[in-house]
Amino acid sequence: MKITGLEIREVPFRLKYPSAVAYAIQSQTVNIFLKMETSEGLDGWGCSAPDESVTGETPMSVSQFLKETVRPLILGRDPLEREALMKEIRDAEGSQNPAATAAVSISLFDLWGKIKEMPVYSLLGGSARAFPASYTISLLPLETALEQTRQALARGFRILKVKLGEGSEPDARRLGEIRRLAGPQILFRLDANQAYSALETLEFLRMIDMENIQFLEQPTPAKELKALKYVTDRSPIPIMADECVLDADDARRIVSEKIAHLVNIKLMKCGGLDEALRIDEICAKGCVGTMLGCMDESALSISAAMHLACAMKSLRYIDLDGHFDIINDIASSAPIFKNGNLEIPARPGLGVDINPS
């Protein structure tokens, strides 16, 4: 079997609510879909969701990399030579294109599952399971954030992730309002997206009630690892590293120097499932828990992360809600949201249906 075609398509997505974090706000997003065609008539689908603030990539740069670098490397090759192909792509011209590379990785895993007629999680040695799902409350005006909260609770979410970034006092007040609306049975996750200094983080933590809060994510700037460790050593709740962990080398440093209690793994940051598994192995050996996170992504790449979650050793949480507020996603049928949980169907490959029209 050979790869005979590569179709690359940019798809603009409208969002039900603007996606707002400490460093950016957007009311729509663009995902780049990759369709890998084979000589045996099978198609493998992948998806890239670039975030320029995190990896430096844009939809244009992703499309260009896939067309100019990936296409000539991959056409005519056996899709089951995944590891060799991914290494060549990562090494190409010293490229740093993790979100683009993630689309290739997802496509190859989808094809692998379809060729073997097995779900990807089975090929990875995992088994299907349901994971408690969270929903993100963006850094929007309070009334909008409260409306988001009401709708999330009505849909059955039992975990809310609240974005921070206005300052310790206003963030503490905002969190308090959201918690009063949600009630004592709801679990919370907090994410400052690098908005605080170490001292501001500790000040914020002194202002809030710690009950039912699972962790605080990336409170300090990504490049200031000493500040993150300072917070980690003093925080009453677990601290998670996100933007400062792009690949296995970053994870190794976080683990070895005890810079954070937890690590957020995202396919778009690290370049796909193989690198995510390497990070998982490092964190498992170092007894550091992980979470699988996402950008504003199609259900296609969210499903790829779900298959990965079923096989991970270090996983404690998933934060795979990037598809919930997309209005015009071209992917469907997976993952499945039910009773506050996400699960993946037992279908070959990633189990996702694509409607390219």
C-alpha cells in the first residue's frame, strides 16, 4: 500500500462563544484538515489547530508546511512506516511545526487503524473507557461567563475550567460568582495562561476557597520556570505546566527539577501521538500526573486525543472540550458526550465521520 494523495483544506470555524484567555480573544478559528489517500482506496484524516501565541504557527504556515515539506516526503510511501515518516518530517530543514506535524500524525494513526480494522486505542494497547469531561468558561464579561456556566450545567458538565487573567482580586471575585451559580457539587479547574507573577499567584490563592478545586494551570510566564517552581513549592493546590511544555525535552526538565506537579499534553503543542506518548512515559516514570488538553479543535483531533488517553500511563485528567462550541465542524460521530463523560466508539481508526462539503 502506498500514499497516493494528500488533500489540504483550511476550514474556518465559527464559535458559539468567543474563546478568551489572558493573552488573546477570538470569535472564530481556523483548522487545517489533511486527507491522506492510499492506493487501496482508504483515507486517513488529520487536523491541525495552530495557536500562534503558543507554537508560532498560523493557518498559512501550517498549510505551507504540509504542501511544500510534507507532501514530497510522504507521497509514494507506505503509511505503516509511520515512525520513520514522522522522524523525517520532524527533521525536515530543522522545522518547528508541531501543529502541522500533528495533522500528519493523526492521519497516519487513522489509516493504521483502518488498515488493521481496529480502533487506534487498541493498537496502542489501551481499552475503551469514559472520562469525566470539563467545559471551559472563557475570560469574558461576567454576565457572559455566567451564561456560559448555566448552559454548561444544563448540558450535564460536572467540571468547569475557569480562565483567569484580570488580576488576583478581580479573578477571585469572578471565580466566586461562578462558583455560587454552579453550586457545591461542581469541580473546578483554574487556568491563568501565564497572566500572573509568582507573588500574584500566591496572593490569588490566599483569596479563594480551595474546596473542589483540582489544580491551577500555568499561572506564570512560560519562560520563567523558576517562578513556576517557586509557586509549585508553596501552593496549597496542584500546579500544572502547560505553555512551558512543548515536547519531551521540556517535560523531562519539568519532571527532573520538580517544577510543577502536573503537565498538560496537547497534540498541537508536541506534534502528534508519538511525541505525546514519549511525554507520557517521562511523566509516568517521574510520578508526575498529566492531562490531555486541546486548542479550539475539531472533533477529529479531539477524538485522536481520546484514543491516546485510553492508552496513557500518567493520565489523570482530560480537558478535551475544544469542539463543543464549534458551530460548523465537518467531523462528527466521535467522541461521544454522555452523562458528563466523554467516550470513544469502538470503530476502526479514529471512528470519525467527515463531511467535507
